[in-house]
Amino acid sequence: MLDIILWFCLMFGGIILIIFSSKIAVKNSALLATALRISPLIIGVTLVSIGTDISEIFNSLVSCARGHGDIDVGDSVGSDLVQLTLVFGLLPIICGAFYIHRKDIIILGACEILSLLAIFIVVEKGYISRLDAIFMVGSLGIYIWLIYNANKESIIHRIEMAEIEKPKRKKIIYLLIAIVAFIGVTIASIMIVESVINISRLLNVHEYIISFFILAIGTSLPELVVGIDALRLKQHSIAVGDIVGSCIVDSTLSIGIGQVFFPQAVTATFAVPTVLFTLIASFIVITTVAIRKKIDKKAGVFFIIIYLLSFSLIFLPVYDFLKAINLL
């Protein structure tokens, strides 16, 4: 019992460290890029957009390097579900109703659903090849191009609101701080992956379940914080762009980057139903928002209920077992 508590503490400690370290890493990388006179637009579309997903990206690399691809898939897909349902559900309850341009949510949502469809096809065959992973990572560039060309003004405004500071120190200082922060992210990822592996072993619960239902909530906290901050500043498009944009990153770069270097099998029998549930939930959320053009408390409660329904997926293996021994 004590071992389980210690591993849970280590996992939550890793989540806190990775959120803290990734924020510093993104900020100083942006300052370094600014000092090197790189276009603010490039900085925004890359660092600002991907910044809140660094935790999933590094978890993908570490988990696949350790031979645990289920943690990679579980965390990335679980983060998709958490952000589109739980985070979108909590925001109007915490900050009040906010409005969304139908065009924005349709374009962002279509890219998200397409990326989830690709994951479903790959996961269904039980193995993510290097070619599959390269396609996933490469598709992010296509989605960014589509989103940028359809929402140039919104993206430029979002980058301006990110308030990237003007460099005040020497370039080497920003480089060193960023390196130290990324080392912190790496250490935190190792802590998290090792914790999930050991908790899974001690509780005799598949690591995919822990990654999908527990780890995904922790690695989605940055999106919730960014969303709350943006809504308090009345920047609704920034909140929506970060959440759905992060889902697209999770469904492409985050899930694929580790598999590019270390292709892994997906052994969890419930990977397919969880991806399918996330795909259906995403379609419902995006369609609801597109029709109503706003997210209020009613919609928030509805989205949270959708998230809670995902826990019923835990009992699917039990159903399959009972069916196999002819009890159903």
C-alpha cells in the first residue's frame, strides 16, 4: 500500500514539475528566438501553439523509448477527450458563457476529427509503424497550414496576445535556461512514465487505463489554465484556439513523435473503444458548439457528463470476458 502511495506521489510530482518546466522552456525558447530575430509569426505558430503540449510530447518520447507505447497512446488520446469535454465543460462554469465563431470551430474541429480518424485506423491494427508515425507528425504541418490560411487574423491576434517579451538578457542566458528547463521536462517525463508503469504493476491495472483516465487529466491542466486566463481577458478565440489546437497537436505530434524513433505495438484491448469514444465525443462537442455558437453552463454540464460516461469503458473488458464464457 505504501509503495502505491509513493508512486502516486511521484507521478503527481512529475506532473507539477513538467508543467512548471515546460512553461519556462517555452518562454525562454520564445525569447531566444526573438533575440535571433526569428519572425514573431513563426514563434507563435510553433512555440505558443505547441507550448501547452510539451508534457505529452516528452511523455511520448520517454514512454516509447522504454517500450511502453500504450502510455503514449493513452495519454495523448485521453488528453484529447479531457480537453474537449472536461476542460470545455469547466470553463463556462468557472468564467461564465462565451461565444465562438462558427467558422473557427468547424475548421479546427474538422482537423481534430480527421486526426482522430487516423489514430483509430492505426490503433485498430494494433501497431504504429514508423511510416504511420511520420504521417501523423507530418500531418500537423498540413493542419497548421489549413488553420492559418482560414484564420490568419485570429492567429495573428492570438500571437500578439501571447505577449512575447522583448529580450533583455544575452542570448546564451536564454539558451541555458531553456536547456535546464527542458532537462527538467525530461526528468519529469521519466518520473511520470516510471510511476505509471509501477502503479499499473502494483494495482494489476493496465497502464493504458491509468494514462487515459489519470495522467491525461494532469497533462491537460495547462490548457485549463490558459483557457481561464484568456476568458478573463475576454479573448474567447484564444481559449478555443488553444484547447482545440492542443487536441490537434495531441492527435498528431504528441502521439507520433515517440513512435517515429521507437515504433510500438498497442496492446491494450480497450484502446480501440476509447479512441472511438473520443472520436464520437469530439463530433458531438464540435457539432453542439457550431450549432449554438456559444458555450454556456448548460453546454458545460453536458460536456462534463460526456466525459464521465467515458468511465463506463473500463467495464468493457469485463463484458467481453463474460461474453466469452457464455454468461451473456
